[in-house]
Amino acid sequence: MRSIQPSNSSLSVYIAVALLFDDFLFPHIADVAFRRPFLHFQHLLYQLAQFDVAVLLLPGERLPCHLRQRFYINAAAKYILENQQEQSEKTGNSYPTVGSTFGEWSVWDLLRGMYTGADYINSIPENYFSDYLKRVEAHVENKKGNLHAAKSTEWSRLILPLTAMGYDIRSVAGYDFIEKLSDSFSFSYRQGINGPIWEIISMNSGGYEFDQTDHPETANTFGKMLDYILNLEITDANGIKGGWALSGNVPDADITGMTLTAFAPYYLSQEKYEQTDATYSYDEFASAVERGILVLANMQKPNGGFESWGTVNSESTVWAMMPLLEMGIDPKSDKVTLPHIGKTCSFVKEGATRDGVYTDNMVDALLTFWAAGSGSSASIGGFKHVTAVLHSEPSPSGIRRNLLRF
């Protein structure tokens, strides 16, 4: 019997930017035992193979780094497949479906981890991806190519797995996704800042370019969206500039992380940035990026994790980590140089215990969300959205919970 049951109760909805793409919901449940393990960590974990994640098995024992990473990738991928099968048996529906839940993120996760050759690949049903493509085509055809009146993310979310599968996004059931996103700049931000953020991420995922149109004044471009996001950089009540949020003047870890992920390829290449029609200079742009990195470091909690809407959670921790990895910054670094603003920051904190585990950096903090017992065996499992109460400690107590059990 599983110690933590995945729940579809309305009480267990949560902010899962990589799962519930546009909804930005928040958990309303206090009991950790009933919080649903987070299904979609694989797209983050597969990038961590370049870093040494300290996971203890028994006192003094460690797995080689590549095996530790492979365990979590494999366990999370199998959990996705297992959970979808359970949902299919409960509802009679076929999965993966089109949508944020049990849809694009699951497909994208499974595709992005396949380079490892991990064992989960052998558990993917033979027609898993081809059947998903048929559902995508049927969905787009049923919508007559108009996926949503206000949310460009309905196209962006689909572009990610379709690109990973090598599918031609210029002809999805006969509809051209690039043409749609090229047509109107104002449509990109109709839903707010997350619209242009994800158009930039998705379009860069395949090296796509926007179409030249016969109405350049209103057409969409990378430069226009970069300018739009830069214009929304926050200046807080104390006059400190840096970071982004859905609204208000307090930077949010999730939105700041997403923004920096979208900005990463341009930060790494001045040439790429200057090929856009953005009106900010590269130095102004790079300075905004570095202020965002500094904001993330300053909002990091003592145990290394990150919070959103008042609660330390796995998604916010992931979103702080993603842009650092994209920019080649070690998320366990105690000194990150920010040359355009003349500052340094550290992502190693004073340390604290949360849910019985002492950590001082975001990588180790992320692994504390591992939901042992959430799968059908010890080698299958997901990650929780939140853990228990934080207890600050000035130094490690010498006791760590075993994060990895076989």
C-alpha cells in the first residue's frame, strides 16, 4: 500500500507552472500526506547530471553522481506513466491527453529524458507518442486552429513536445502555429507577461523565426516581446530594481525564473540579442538579467529553497534553478559574478531543516520534495509540491534523512 496517494481532489490543486501552465493555482490543503506528488520534475532533473547532487543512502555511503541523477529521472518518468495508467482506469479516458494535466508536460518530460537511455523508456507503450499526436491533431482541427481567444500559451505549450518529436508545427492538422504567433504582437501579451515569456521559450526550442507579414507595425517579433518584458521589470517599494511578477511590485520566484529562462539564450549571445529588433541595448538587457539573478539569490530561503505566495514549494525551487542551468551557472555556487552590475551573489545559504532534512542549497532542497512511497515500488515515485514546516538551524545537526531508498 502506498504511503502517499496521488490525489485529484480539488483540495490538492497547486501552482505547478510546469504542469498547470496558465492557471497559477495554489494548494489549499495542509496535510502533507495527501499532497499530490509533483509529476513533472524530469525536465529539470535531466539537466542536473552535470552537477553533483549530494544524496545520502546510509551514513557514509554515496551513489556515483550519474546513478543518483538516473534514479530520479527514471523514478519520475515511471511515475508519470503509472499515474496516467491509473487515471485511464478510473476515468476511461486515454492518456496522454491535450492539456496541462496529463498532457504536454508529461510528453515533453518523457521525451527530454530519453537521451539517458534510462529503463523507463522500456515502459512507454508502443503507440504512446503516435496516439498523442492523433489527439493533438484532432484537438486543433476541432478548434479550427483557434486554440484560445486570449492565451498564446495554448500554442506555446504544444510547440514544445511537437518540436521534441520532430513534428512540423507549420502544419498541425493543416494549421500553421508560427503564422498564428507571428500575426499579432498584442495577442502575445493578452494574458499577461507569461504569454510572451513562453512564446520566446517555445520558438527558441526549435530555432524558429517569426514570419515577415504585410503589417509589420502590429506583427509579432522577438524584439517586441523582449522589450515588453523588460518594461515590466519591478522596482519595489524600497526603490530596488529587479525581478518580475504577474502583477504588483514584489518579485516572484516563478515568474522571475521563467523570464530569465526565456532571456538565457540572448544573455549568452550578444550577437543573438542584437539580431532582434529590441530597443534596449545589450548592456541594458544583460544588466536586467543580472538584477534578476541577484533577486533570486536574495529571495532564496535559508534551506536553499524558494517560495511563492508565502509557501516554500518545489515548483518555485525548480524555476529558480532552470535559468541558472540554462546560463551555465552552478546552482550550488557560493560565488556568482554579475559583471554588468558589478556585484556577486551566492546560492549557498546559512542552512535550515525542513521536513526533517538539513539543506543549504537549492539542489539538495529540491530533493527533499521526493515522495517516497508514492509509486507502486521503491524505484517509482513523484515529488511533492510542498513539505513540512521550516526549522532554522545555524549548522547541520549531523543527521540527514535518507533521501534515496531502493
